[in-house]
Amino acid sequence: QVQLVDSGGGLVQAGGSLRLSCIASGRTGDWYTMGWFRQAPGAEREFVAAITWSGGRTDYADYVKGRFTIYKASAVNTGYQTINSLQPEDTDVYSCAVSPRYLTRVQRTGEYDWWGQGTQVTVSS
């Protein structure tokens, strides 16, 4: 089992930046791919970005390229996502998720085994 705690959300003005964190505990050696998703009320989760723990591969949704950066800390259990130039349409609950496998379909929520509780990002205009 892996437990995830994601944090770093908050209320920011348009144009601002945030860094979201995802800290894993438990059997952290069991995970290989970390993804970030976001979800608006009443909507399905939407893929944002993913990274392999080796750091050798990153994937981004087309709509976030150039503004979102996913990366990992040197510590085995922590991943981050930096979001720049935030816009009101980025307002969502952001959640990290991990899989013990090297994923080829990182956009699919069903590929991930463990999820964080989510952190709210609210962008004011």
C-alpha cells in the first residue's frame, strides 16, 4: 500500500503561480509512475501531467504545456507540479496518483492504483 498526501493549493490571482506537492508513504518503492489530475465539480477527472520515477519521461496534456512542470525531488517519496500563469479556468481540485507500473496510457485514471485526497486551487480574475 502507498499513501499519498497532496498539498500546496490555495487562492491566487490570475497570472500567479503555485507549487503542488505529493508526498508518498508506505511502500514507496512500489510505485513507478506519478500522475496529476484535476477535477471540477460534477466533472470527470482530467489528466494534467505524469512522470516516471526515474525522471526519464514526462507527459503533459496539450492545454498545460509551457505552464505546468512536473518533477520529482531527490527524496524517493516526493513529487511536485509547478503551475505558472494561472487562469480562472485552472480552478479545480488537483490530485496526484501513482502506479507501480511503467504506463503507456498515462492519461487514463484507471491505470493508477493509489490517489491523494486532492488540493483545491482557486484562481481569481
